[in-house]
Amino acid sequence: MTIRVALADDQALVRAGFRMIVESQPGMEVAGEAADGQEAIELVRRERPDVILMDIRMPRVDGIEATRQVAGATRVVILTTYELDEYVFDALAAGASGFLLKAAPPEQLIQAIEVVAAGNALLDPSVTRRLIEEFAKRPEPAMKRPKELASLTERELEVLLELARGFTNAEIAGRLHVSETTVKTHVAHLLDKLGLRDRVQAVIVAYEAGLAGSV
């Protein structure tokens, strides 16, 4: 199945570069380009791409608001110039499935598109830890505790906290002395119970539920 990829960036040269990379792959095609956030929203509604590569700083509507409006219709990968872009956390909270540095090599971009198109989150553990550090600098959360959290078993809650600490499934398995398959099952169950799309959203919920102090 061909993965249809939309490109949203206000720099034509950047879009051209990404187009060349995407079109070099036999299983991918470019579904269209957008030069600002408003165009990105319209493009997604019109073309329904599988994935959109979204810049954050764009005219008219920025990438965060555009992500908020299209996240339910397509998978969003945020493009950023800096690893600690101040808006990355906001973009993830808005519904993005991960982020990628614009300077990433072509093979990493292709891998990112494939991972996100498959329904997984693109969030490296080291990135998660940096996001935790960024979150720690912010004001205390409003201690929102979704009632769905009460439906989690003790083990599922443990796994959620480990996700929020930035550990991979393999690392969580080692820390909790269970198999990696068991961890995957727990992750799937907690995502289902919380009505979440992926582990990125699980980390966000852990923060917003006031669990950051436990991390």
C-alpha cells in the first residue's frame, strides 16, 4: 500500500527537498504541499494524506494550531530546527505523533514516515526525557485526573509511569521483571482504556494528570 505524504513548510526549498526524498521511495507519494498552516488544514481535508510533515513556525496559522485541527484526520510529524524547540511539547499535546529534526538524514525521514503511518509514535526515549525536563520548568499542572485512570490496574499504572519516564518497552520489561510481550500488552490495554492513540499521548496524560511528580 502506498503511503501518501503531505508537506507543510513555508520554505519552498525545504518542501522541495522533502518531496525528492519521499518520491524516491517506491512505496510513497506526495499528496500535496502547503506553504502555511491554513493551507495545511485545507490540504488534509481535501487529500486525506496518511501522514503530514508539519513545520511549527508558519504564516497565518502556525503548525500547532494546524496540528490541533488535523490530528484526527491524519498522522502529524512535527518538523523542527532545534531538538528543544519550545513549541514541541505543545505540538505533541495538540495531537502530533512525534517530531523530526529538519537536519535528519533522508533515511531517518523515511523511517519516521513509515513508523507513524503504521500507527506508532515517533518519540525517542532521549527526546521523552528532554520533554520531561521541559515540562518540569513549567507551572504545576492543574492536577487533571481523568476518571479513566481509575480503570487502570496497578500494573498498567506502573507501565504508564515508566512510559512517562521515557523508557522503551524493552527497558520497562527489565525494570518490571516481565517479558517485552507482556509490556506491549499492558501498553495496548492502557491506551485503549484511556482512549489514546499512542504512547506520546500517554506521556502527555501522565503529565496532565499530575503524575509528573512521580516521574
